[in-house]
Amino acid sequence: QLCAFEYTGFRGTERPGSLQCDAFLRDACGECAGHLEGTELLWLVEPGGKHNERDWGRRLPCALRWLLAPEVPEAAEVFWTRLSPVPSGGAFELLVHKEMLSLPVRERYQVHLGFDNWSSGIQCCNLLPSGLAKEENGSAILAALAYAPPGSASMHFALTNGVEWDNNQEKNYELPVR
């Protein structure tokens, strides 16, 4: 079975013809997707995404997850991390079943997180499509890449869709750090 991955970024407006080139690539990807019925295709145009090393560095894990297809935990888990538990002094991914969130559906989701009762390492991370297979119930899986400061013992977090918040009924969510 053929697997294909396309992730299109935005080149910006600095160079003449960039917007036209981006539009052409977006339309060409859509046309190609139509010819690839029966294959696995992940195709995403990231709003505001740029064609630079920083943005591609953020998008590459999605492509690798999708191509290498790691296992997904049972659908009963709304949140989980890879590495697990969260490594103190290291990077990790927070993964979320989108359809299991208690937030109204919006185009964009973010996670706000901090460590040791919000005393260090406070971050705001976009939850992007993970590229992982959808569960039987159709739940898309979102992912955020974050970093746990050295010496951390716990991570607290809350989610937003840009309008409403899910902070576990004002208790915040919590995961261990080791």
C-alpha cells in the first residue's frame, strides 16, 4: 500500500510570486490527493505555517509519527505523553484525543503547561494534528511538543480552543515527571 505525506508551509510575502507559488502548491496537492484514492495520504496546510527550518522542525515529528505509525493507547485515555512518564530535563510530546476534549470544536487548540505548581517552565504550545491513525470512534489525535525543566516533579496543564478553557474544573490536569 502506498503512503504519502505532504505538509505545505507559507513562504511569506518577501519574494515576488510567493503567494502565487503557495496557492499553486496547495491546489496541486489537492489535485494529487484526488488521484490517490485507496492510498494513505496525510495532507495538511498549516494556517500561518512558514517554509523555514523552525516551522519544519515543528512539523517533522508529525510526518515521522504518521510514516512510522507507533501504537496509540486505548481510546479511554484523553491525554498521554511520549516519553512516559515526562522526563525531567527533556523534551516530550503531549498527545490528546481531540473528540474527547470538553471544549467546543474550534480550528485551533493550545495547551498551557507549567511545572511544580506552575512555578517553572511555563509554556504555551499549539496542539497540531499528530499524524497518528484515528481510533475506531473517529477521534483525531493532536500533539504538542514541550520541554520539562531539570528537577521537575510534576506537570500541570490546561487546554484552550482560543475562547473557552478546560482546566479540569479549576483543578488543572496533572502528570508526573521523573
